[in-house]
Amino acid sequence: MINRVTHVTVQRSTLANLQLNLGKMSDLQGRLSGGKVITKPSDDPAGTASVLALRADKRANEQYARNAADGIGWLSTVDTALQNASANLRQARDLTVKGANTGGMSQAARDAIALELRGVGDALLDQANATYLGRPVFAGTATAPAYDATTHELTPDALGQVTRRVGEDTTVRVDASGAAAFGSGATSVFALIDQIATEISAGADVSSRLGDLDAHLNNVLGELAGVGTRYKQLTTAQSTIEAAVTDLKGQISDIEDIDLAETLVELQSQEVAYQAALGATARVLQPSLMDFLR
């Protein structure tokens, strides 16, 4: 049996094709304006799932990058403080050597050396109380200054370590131990320098204190070496993370970004098809009475 094709049927079919072409053009124009192949999940469910996973990885790596940058800031502050502290200790040693030669030295000269030595001790204390973004870098997770200027005691809140996560399984310490570098209280380097200054003023032989100063200098240098190792670890991690973020951006772009040239050609082809459909529709929708009487 042959189905009868009426004029209305032809009109509906032609208009449906016209609407289909218009829809394709609208979709292509939307892609061009947004620059994305995937404008909604239904465009490419598998691609959408991949993009969501890649974006999650990118966000995680971007956070690791921020952590690494912050950690580098911490360790740079620690490094500078320890470098300055080592210079202070060498200066203190030179003054102690000078003060040890008290034979024939006047009281005023001894007092001048002692005063200068105490100034070095104050400068050293400033380094031990160095901060990064308002946080002491030698006091663990404490927020108070690391050392008391009077007692030379390390704050009792100097507990734990400040760390930064720069990978799923990688955490790096970004502070340093004040106790390891400078000691605390009566056994601190500050108390030692103060004691040497007092002994120089009193005319005592301070040559035996040189070994104590050297021991404290070695402590500072030991912490400095550890800081250098961790700083290198962070800068290496930062470079790796930045490369990973760049790679993830490229993978996301490969999935969801349009090929501009290809999309423009496709749109132009669709516009030609649409114009042809418009012409066909115009002919279908303009029959005269004579066309039906023939």
C-alpha cells in the first residue's frame, strides 16, 4: 500500500529539516562564542567526566603550588636569619678573642668590648625571633615570639613543626628548631654571650669560652644545612607541580576547547545548507491554486 504524501506532510517535513539546520547552526554559534566543544554534560558525557577529574587534579596541584610558594617564603626567612646568626656568632667569637687578651687592657676598654658583645647578643636574639607573615620561624606552631628577651627561654608554646604539603604523599618542614639552633634559657647562646661579656668586664680569662661559641656556631650551621636541603626540595617540587598544572590544562583544553578553524568551516557549511533549506521551504510554502488543479 502506498502512503499518500500530502502538501501538509511535505510542509512539515521541510520545516522540520529547516529547524534541524537552525539548531545545528545555533549549537555551532554557541561553541564559537564560548570556545568550548562541551557546553553541557549531555554533549559528551565521557568527556565531561574526564574534564571533571582533570580539573580536580588541577585544583589539587594548584594548591600544592601555593603551599610550595608559602613554604619557600618560610625557608627563605629561616635561611636569612640563620645566615645572619652565623655572622653574629663569628663576630662574637672575634670579640671574645679580643677580650681574652686582657693583659694591660684598661677597664674602659674591657667594658667597651663587653658592651659591643652584648649588642651582638641582642642582634642574635633578633634573628632568633625572626618572623614570616607574623609567625615566628623558630617556635614551631606558636604565635608568640620564640624567645623571651630577659630570660632567653624558648616559648613553652614552641611545639610541633610547621609543614607544607606539596604532593599527595609529600610534606616538607618549613620552619626550624629554635632549641637546636640557639638553645634555651641558661644553656642558650644568648646566655653564653651575656656571661662572656660579664667575665670580660671583670677581667676574667674567657679563652675557654671559645669552644662553647664554636659549638653553638656548629648548631646554627647544622640547622642551616637542613634548611638548604629542604629549600631545594621545595623549589624542585614547585617546578614539578607547575609543569603538572600546565600539562593538565593542556589535557582539559584538548577535550573541551574547540578547534577554531574547524568550527568556523563547519559553521559556514551549515549556513550554506540552511540557506538551501530556506530556498526549498520557500518553494514548498508558495503553491498556487493552479498547482492543486493541475
